[in-house]
Amino acid sequence: MASTEGFGSMRHLASRFAGALSPAGPAASDEAWAEAALLDGERSLWRRMSGPDRRHAVGVARDTIELLGGDADRPVVAAALLHDVGKVEASIGTFARVLVTLLAMAAGRDRLVQWSRRGGSSARQRIGLYLTHDRLGAELLERAGSDRLTVAWAGEHHLAPERWSVDAKVGAALKAADGD
């Protein structure tokens, strides 16, 4: 049986797929709310994210606030909104994401990343970018001047809790809100 480790639960994956079938972004009020929570450099990255990814991120941020209450400060909200921002570097659509995820679950993420780095087609390179979106997101956020927690969560959101550098309570809320 294929493992979903590093990809989220099957429920999470199915929900993300269904949500990604509509290219629309969040409601205008949700867009404005999200942009108000972000720093200038983060806003620029937010605007590069796909509509479905932004819709998902708003839901994650709202659920995180509900779970943490007053402990959900601006960097935590930004972490929720931007945890998947590294996916912008891959520039692949919904069906390609599904295919890459299934291939990585079957062959192993690390193995597929190594295969993608052997060169060749731009499709091969985009597969590697998609599978390393966590690391790429952390790099983008660091360059954008994001808070340490926001950067850390982008890079760690697919790791096991014992590998998180963020506060365990915050990480658990972000992970639960993401549906993983």
C-alpha cells in the first residue's frame, strides 16, 4: 500500500483535489483580509499563488485562528496563508499535481526528486520543484523578509512533529487546520 507520508492524509489530498477543480480564488473579502495580514513582500508571493491554493490557505488561516485564539498572531496567520507558496515555482496544474503526488507516493518522494534532478525536460524539473515546495517556500519567504516562524512553517509543514522548530502548540494547530 502506498504511503501518504509527507503528502497529507488521503482525505486531505482528495479534498484539495476537489477544491482545485475550480480555478477561482477566495471571495474578495477573504482576499482583502489575507492581504491585510501579510507583509509587503509576502503579499507579492500571495498574489502569485493559484486561486485554489489561496482559497485553501484562507481556510487554513481561519481554522488556525479558531484553534489558537489569541495565540494566532500575524506571523502564525502568515504561516497558514503561505505554507504552500513554494508551489508557485513549479507552475503545474491540478492534474499534473495529482499525477506527481501519486508517482511520489508509489516510487518515493526522495527517489522522484533525485530523478527530476538528472536534467532533461522542463517537466522533469517542475516535478522536482513541486516535490520540494516546502523548502522553496521557506527560501522565498526568507527573501521576502518574513518572520522566522512563517519561514520555518513553510519549510516544515510536511515534517513529523518531532522535527518542527516551531512551538508544538502552534505547529499542531497549523497542521490540524491544513487537514493533514
